[in-house]
Amino acid sequence: MSSRPRAAWPLVAVFTAGYLAAYLLPTIVGRLSVHLGLSTAQAGLVGSALLVSSATAGFTLAGRVETYGPRRPARIGLVLAMVGYGCAALAGSVPLVVMGAMIGGLGSGTATAVAAAGIAAQRDPHRASSLGLLSVSATAGALYLSIPHLGGGHRLPFASIAVVALLVWPATARLGGVAPAGPAAPVAGRLPHRRSGLVLAGGMLVWSMAQNALWGVSSRIGVDRVGLSEVTIGAVFAAALGAGLLGVMGAGMLGGRLGRAVPIGLGTVIIATSIVLSSSAGNLGQFATGEILWNTVYPVVLSYLIGLAASLDVRGRWAVLAGSASSVGVACGPVLGSVLSEQAGYPVMGLVLGAVTLLVAAPVTAVALHTGGRPLMPGSVRRRGGAPAALLAVTTGAVSGAVPRLGAPEQAVTEISLPVRRRRPVRTAFRTAGPAGGAGQSNAYASTSDR
């Protein structure tokens, strides 16, 4: 990406188009099961194929977005999404629907990778990721309110994703082109924070798998266990995503005041509790409470995880790799949820998923504590008692490279103590300040005997 961060709204638009399929997964799986005659596990496999395809695109593009420039891969991803999901919407046979979903998944993963790399280059990655989650939550919420009233079988969810990709296309004109060759182009280098990045990527894989295992069968819980209609379930999901909007806005306003460890650790505990409550619900009140509480906290924690991954590498490689690992977990989620619910029932499934969520919270929170992950903002790096170094670099014309670039990860500072030999001051080395010391002299220390 360019060393100069661009406007965030085109990245937010591309992020929305890439992430929308994962948010609509419950209605996709539910409608494939009802209208194409698939079992819950078979419909979950179709959703998993879509998301595995998306993760494959993310892994392929990790570290390569800046080579190609964001505009070209973003447009390729949107075209694949329009063609793939459009074909899945028009097809009436299962093989064609699966093929279209996988092509669309490649497009979604490509668009998400471009957005993740661009978000990592922003001056405040957490704010940019929060805006992206805010946008995709609002879009999915609107679709959950409208799709149940429009019918259309499995066609409407796929068609909706394709239409959103089409609407986002004009925003790609505001993305950068191919990076210029020469000394200004970024030089490929070793991935920073390898151990922390690998732990974070693995933790996000398991964390996302547990979340999407519930999300993929939530509509089936509402129908089979609680006895709700599709319209009622859609209203619950819309209310839950609306609460998620409030959660993301709160996270955006909170920013880094509490760091990342507290929101990630505490939020994951709340999520585990919500999973158990939702999966064991016996009436509308319990089901709605679990889903709303879960969807309120889930995007908040996700925004901090995305911001943490972005802070590990300003070039966005860890953001793309961790996001792709998360997509693998999301892809495995529907299968895991379907198998657990069919073999052990929904309440046992919720207990297992809640326990897994709690277990993965420890290493991910440790990464947040270890790395800090604070973005370098004007005023965030100070000399002891001095002015902000980044701000001084801007205002005083400092030599390029003398201070970290705005938006770069904050560098660790190590205290080095030096031995100091103390000398006993001589009484005659001091005299009072005043005119007796000579005209214009006002120094309290006139002797240099102790230098």
C-alpha cells in the first residue's frame, strides 16, 4: 500500500461487499435446506465451501496487494462476486449452486483481503475496521428485515450479495493503482511479530469457528427448538444486528482507552455465556436475549482483533493472514454446528462451543497484552517531558526516516541505566546568584570543579 493512507470510505465499501456473505450465512444455509431439499449438514457444507473458497483467496493475496495495487484485485473480486453469486441465484440444481457459491466466495475473499491490507495502512486501523463492521452490520440487518417478506427461495440471499458487489464497484475508482517502481516502493521483508501473529491467527481461527458454528444453525434453533416462523427469526436477527451496530459505535468511540486486552478478554467471556443461553433457549425471550447479547459483543471483539492484527504489520500482511485464518474457522463453523446439533442436541452444542470460546480467549488476550498494538498517532510518542515526536517531525521538517511514519506500529523502548560516579560537592563551589557575581550574571552554579 502507499505510504500515504487514503480515505477510508472506499475500503469500508469493499469490506462490506467482501464480508456480507458470512453475515448472511444463516439465511443462506436455512433456505438451501428448505428450498433445495438439503439436510442441515449438507446445507452447512455448501456454506463451508463458500467460505473455504473465500479464505483461499485471502491466503493467496497475503502480502501481494501492494504489488498489484488495491484497485485491480478489488475489481476482480467484485466481478467474481457478481458472477458467482449471480449464477448461484439463477441456478436450480445443487452442483451449479455450489459452483457459483465457490466462485462468489473467491470474490468475497479477494475483496476482504484488499480491504484488510488497506485498513492496516490507515492511521487508526481500529477506527477503520469499526466503520467496516458498522457498514456490513447495517447492510445485513436491512436484508434480514426484507428478505423474509420477499420469498424467492435460495435465490434472494445470493442475488442480494451480487447486487451489493455491483453497488460497491464505483468506490474502487478511489483506490490506488499499481505501486510505483523505484526506491519509494515498499521492500519485501520478514514478517514482524511472527510468534504473536501465529498465535493470533490460530486463535482467530478457533474463535471464529465457535462463533459461526452457532451462527450457522441459529435459524434452525429458532425453528426446531423454539418453534418460530422465518419472519420472527428475521426480526430477531435484525434486532441483534442493530444492537451490533450500537456495540461497534461504542467500540469506535472507546477506541484504545482500555487497550485491546480488556475488550477482547471480557468480551469473549460474555460471548461464551451468550452462546450457551441462545443454544439452550426454550422460548422467544431467551432466544432473542442470547442472540442480541451475542451480536452486540461479537463485532466489538472482532473489531479489536482486526485492529490488533493490523497493528502487527503496517503492510497489512498479518491482517490478511489472520483474516483468512478467521475465514477458515468461519467455513468450518456451519459443519461443526450442524454435526454437534444433530449428534448431541443444541444445548450440548452450546456448552461445547462456549467452553472452546473461553479456552481460546487466554492466548489471544496474551497477544494483546504482549504486543500492546497501539497505533502511532500524533501525540502518542513522546520524549520524556517533551513534545510528541511524530508531531515534531511534521512541523519542523525533520529528515525523512528520523522518526516513525504516522500510522506505523509503536516501537518498543528499552530503558538503559548507566553507572554514574557521584562526587562530593565542595562548599566553595557554590555562591549565591546576584549582582555580586558580575554584571548580567544570574547563574547559581558558577564553578566547574565538579564537571
